[in-house]
Amino acid sequence: MKNAIVNGIVHTGDEIITNGAIIIENGLIVSVQKEIPNDIPLIDLQGSHISAGFIDIQINGGEKHYFSQTPTEETIQDIYLSSLKYGTTHVLPCLISSSNEAILKGIEAVQNYKAKHNNGVIGMHLEGPFLSPLKRGAHSINQVRLPTNSELEEIIRYGKDVIKVITIAPECFTDEQLDMLLESGIVISAGHSTMTYKQAQYYFSKGIKLVTHLFNAMTQFGHREPGLVGATFENEAVYAPVILDGAHCDYAAARIAYKLKKDKFFLISDAAFLGRKISKFKWEDFEIHLENGFYRNEEGNLAGASISMMEAVQNAFHHLNVSADEAVKMATSRVASAINMENQLGKIKPGFPASFVKFDDSLSKIETLNYNPI
């Protein structure tokens, strides 16, 4: 059945339409128009703003389960349903550095889930295990390792249609191994890396166009060695996601990054869990606790975030001095572009999912409007 969403300010991702109508049917957007139809049921926004739902390409857990600990369909459903509460309609559950067996199990779980559910789970993010031990962050030293041709081939063979993003430290790869990944079609993100500025620009020239959480777990900007941060700042083709919680990077650093990266700057949650309902968590040698609203490990270091994409968008609006439209783009159209899904997600356009967020002028009230299957 068709419905028309009316009486709202529509942020399409390309323009802002006042009092437009969004026609939806069977979970998809049919059209965006200025005329209000009179022959189908209306959904009245009562003057609120509406945009595409948020996209989170790096989320580790929902309100109950942690994907790397239990890479199952139940965990994926927990991540998806929990995300819907916070404005996020499309997700990539993230599997951090794990055994080869666990990686294949995670791929299989996402594959099976997607076969049963045509919803906002669009694949998975494999973060590691091929990272620099020196920049591994909260990843287990027992799981971080160098790639072998055989393991890479197996991951690509089983995961190329499931893994949308893989985070690697490119300096740990041979050129042959990197070419294997580049040819697979999986989006490569450079992170947890000790790369120099010169190395980073070389790998960017090879085709890497994304980094994993700018500023965190990478070589910093220095005036004699600009590092991976400096290379990301300078290279206009590279997307730079930020964990905008005020702890993973200072808001001033985020403002500088936004000024330099412009439409290549976007938001991720990197949430260990959503909703701050889990106060303590232990899995193998990974142990975190909630301290003043942030997840930290036993050494006091940040270990996964606790914010949702909703909070990240609100923080962008309040701390980056941007409009509500710009803050929302950082969680929608720009995310889609970073993972080569700009023709499928992140905008209010015909053929795109009927998954939205409704919000007020100051983004203080954000509500998910999801007409996609659960």
C-alpha cells in the first residue's frame, strides 16, 4: 500500500524541500514531489524535519551482545534493533581481530541473516586482524597477525559479498596481497597503522580511499612527519570518519578536520554497546568498564565508544558549528559515498529505502521512522 509523508521539511541529501511529499510503497521511496496527493493515506510530520536514516559502518555491539564475542544472527538482530532506537537504520556489524575460524563464522552469520531479513543490515566490517601490533588499540595481541596469501584468499572467497569494509594496516601487506584485496571489491580502510606520510600517500595512490577512525590508532600529524593524519588531511579523495564523543578526539581537532576534509568528513559510532546498559564486559583478554559515560579498559584507555549515531549527529551540530542539514549529511549521504553505496542509500530519492529520521530544528529530538522490514 502506498503512503505519503507530508507536512515536513525534507532533507533529501541534495536539497531541502519545504512541505514536500514523500511517496512510499513496500519499504521503498516511490517519489519525492511538491504536490500533496489526495488519494492515498497521509503520514503527517506536523512541521518536523525528515532525512534518510543514519548509517553506521562501525558498530561492535547492540544493547546486549558483542559481535566479536558471539558472531551470531541473534547478535546481528540485537545490533540492528538497538540501532533503530537511535536513528540508525543501516549498519555494518564490526568484527574486530579474531581467529580465522571466528572470522568465517561472522561472515556466515551475516550471510544467513541477510538471506532471511531484507532490512538495514548491509554487510559487515572486518576490523583486523591484519594490523600493526604497535597501534592495535584494544585489539588482542594474540589475534593481531600478518596476512598470508592463503588466509586472505579464504576471507575474500567467503566474504567478498558480505564484507563491505575491511580495516588493515597496509604496511603489513605485500603489494600482491594488497592487489588481491583491491580487486575483491571490498572497501579497504587504512587504520591501526604506523604508516608514515609518504607510505600513506603511496597506499592512497593504489586505491585506498578511507581511514578507520581519524586520529585514533594511527600516526599523528607532526610538522616534520605529517603521518597518516597529515596524509589524510592533504589527500582530497580520502574519507575521514570520526568518533565524535569528545573523548576519542577533542572537538577542536574535529572542527579542524571538518574544515580540511569538508564533504569527506563523516561520523561513526564505534560503539562497544549502545544505550550504556552494559557497565562491565569481559571477553578473553578484552575487558572494559563504563567510566563517566565512556568505555575504558583496565589501564584506563578508551576501548570502544558508548555513543550512538544520534548522539554523534547532535555533537556535530553543537560542537562543529554546522547546520542541522550538514550534521545529518555526515551520518547519511557521506557515509554511503564512503562505502560506494551512494546510489542505494543515504538520501531521500526514488528507489531508496523508506527508512528515515524525523527531527526538530535543533536536533534535540530525533525519532526513527522505519518503513523497511524488521
